[in-house]
Amino acid sequence: MGSFQIEGGHKLDGVITPQGAKNEALQILCAVLLTKEKITISNIPNIVDVNKLINLLKSLGVKVNHLSKGKYEFKADKVNIDFLNSSQYNNDAKQLRGSIMLVGPMLTRFGKGSIPRPGGDKIGRRRLDTHFEGLKLLGANFNYNREDYFYDVTADKLSGTNLLLEEASVTGTANILMASVLASGTTTVYNAACEPYIQQLCKMLNRMGAKISGLGSNLLTIEGVRELGGTEHTILPDMVEIGSWIGLAAMTQSELTIKNVSWHDLGQIPNIFRKLGIDLERKGDDIFIPAQQSYEIQNFIDGSILTIADAPWPGFTPDLLSIMLVVATQARGSVLIHQKMFESRLFFVDKLIDMGAKIILCDPHRATVIGHDFKSKLKATVMTSPDIRAGISLLIAALSAKGTSIIHNIEQIDRGYEEIDQRLRAIGAKIKRI
């Protein structure tokens, strides 16, 4: 198990460029299974979860050619569908959450899709009902082996239908969307997720020959086609990483420029950080954060305490709530953080409390943060990363803290952040792997 050693309390300075979006990459990589033609994808992040999925595609028989940094070529003309029955597939697929999105493409193209119960972050229950209920309504036969925790769907041919999703699941929408593009007839998906990454998937599929309308809305209409062709695609910058760097600049009172952020796709993110009192400026397609000695949390118009809550897009992404919570520990004022979409994501706050943060964990979903206004620095400590987003939040806390901290289980951070120690050292951070 790897660890980071972080000497906190140093101001950072410089320019940092966000990696390609992890959550988009996982969807786009699964979509290469929909065609036998060549697909070229650029800006793929070099992170553990994405690399595991690429290796899983190789094992399935997909030809993978690494062209340059972040750029790959894929050709799924000889997929070995029998690999789904192997113990290697069972072992490899359950190691990452994104493997669930292999099911839709395999089902619609090859008539069979299987997946073990996927792993990922330990942030509470993450049901797969939306995925499989949607596929069943498209005509799939579903079987779940409770002893082996193995899901299996089969179909001779999927047929278009009208779907009303129980929840606006991003991965569920992606899976159903990819299954629908080769189904016969027309499919409508209402209460679909409409994140920029889903929009990116739709645009890519349309370039491949799919007929998807309603992009950017929660009502998608898919006219099934007989086959799809190849294309080229570039992945957006990772909005969660962009938010992480904004929070890092604020907590370390540093001046940072974040390059090429795709402002149009950031949604509520800049506005929510501004509500915490953080100055940030748009300069072309970059974000400039000046060094701030303090930042003050806004109240609501009636004077009541600010609440920051997550919601399906275009609401605020749940992946940044951990960052907002950490940033609030050094703000002037108080804020209520309300994590609605996952039930165990706030349990990492005990580590921040150990560092001296003033946080009241109201229940598994809500925490009240009383900011220190930098009058009392967080104290260095030894801690363990429980998941990707809590891990980066603890890392930000450690970089702002007084003294030297150790973070164990950094494999969790590596799952979502590319070469993070090297990139942080480039802007002045005192961090090393041990």
C-alpha cells in the first residue's frame, strides 16, 4: 500500500492543466465495442481506473494501439464474447465501477452481456437497478446469480420502447443509450442524465452513425440503426479535477492558473465556489485564482446559513462536495454541506476533525462546517484515503496544514488523478511517495 508524505503550509504558484475527464473516458471506452471500425480517442487520462478498463478491452479481444500521450486507437472487430465466462473476466471486471457500462454495448451488438458486481468507491449502496430494468424493457432476458454476485443479460434483438428512469443515473443512462442505438425501432429515455459527459457520448455516437436527439435535455430519443462506423473523439477536461485545483488554491492561499477548462461545461461549479467567497476569474478558457488571505461564505438572501447540496446535472456534482467541505474549514462563516446522492461519503470528516477542523456531522448526509478564517491552521496527522474524492480532499487539507502529514492507501487517489504528486511538485508542493 503506497503513501504520500506531505509537508504542508507552503504557498503554491504556477499553471496546471486538468487531465481528461475520468467519468467521460469510462463511457467512451465502453462505446468502442459498438462497432468493428476503428475509433481514435484523445485526452484519455493515465489513471488506474481507466487503464484497468483499457486492459479489460484488450482481454476481450479489442485491438488497442497507444499512439501518443493520452491518444489511443481501438478496433473491436474480433471480440471474444466467450471471455465473459472466464474467471479472469470475473476478477478483472469487478475491480472497477465503470465496467458496468460494458453490458449495454455487448448486449446490443453480440446478444449477451455479463458483469460481476462491480467495485469502486466505498461511498454507500450504488444500485444497478436502473441499468438492468432499462435493458429488460428493451427486451433483454435478465438473470442474477446471488451466490456469485454475477449479472447476465441476453437478447436475440433489442426493440425500442419508452423508458422512464427511476433515477437520473449517469452510468445507467449511458448503458441504456448504448444499448438503444443498435435496437430496432425508436427508444425514448425520460429522466435521462444530461451531464456534459453524456452529451459527449451522444455526439460521438452520432458521428458514428447513430440517430440521437435531445442532447443536453433529460429526454433523449434514439432511432435505432443497423450498424455504426468509426470516428475520432476528444475527451473533455475533468471538471472534478478543476474544482479540486480551485479548492487547493483557496486552502493554500495560492495564486494558480488552471488552463483549458472548457468553461461552457462547468455548470454551477464556478458559482458555488464564489458562494464560499473564493475569487476566480475567467481568462479566455482558463481560470485564474488570485492569492486570497481570507474568503467569506455568503448567506442566503434572508440571512440564513448557506447550504451546498448535490443534485443531478445541471445541479452541483456530488463528486465535489468533499472538496467544498474541506475548503469551508478555513473560510469565514459557516455552511451546511448536504450530500443527498450517496449515503457514506461524509464519514471521512473524522479525519478533518482530528486535524482541528470545526465540523458537526449531523447525520450520514449532512455536516455543518464552522470556518477558522485561517486564524487556526489545520494540524498535520496520519490518515488513510477511503475513496477518490475524500482522498483528494484530505490531500488538500494536508497541503494547507502545519507540519508533515502521511496519507495511506493513495491507490484510491491514483484511481482518479493522473501523476498527481509530479504535477503538484511542479507548482511548489512538498509531496513525495513513500
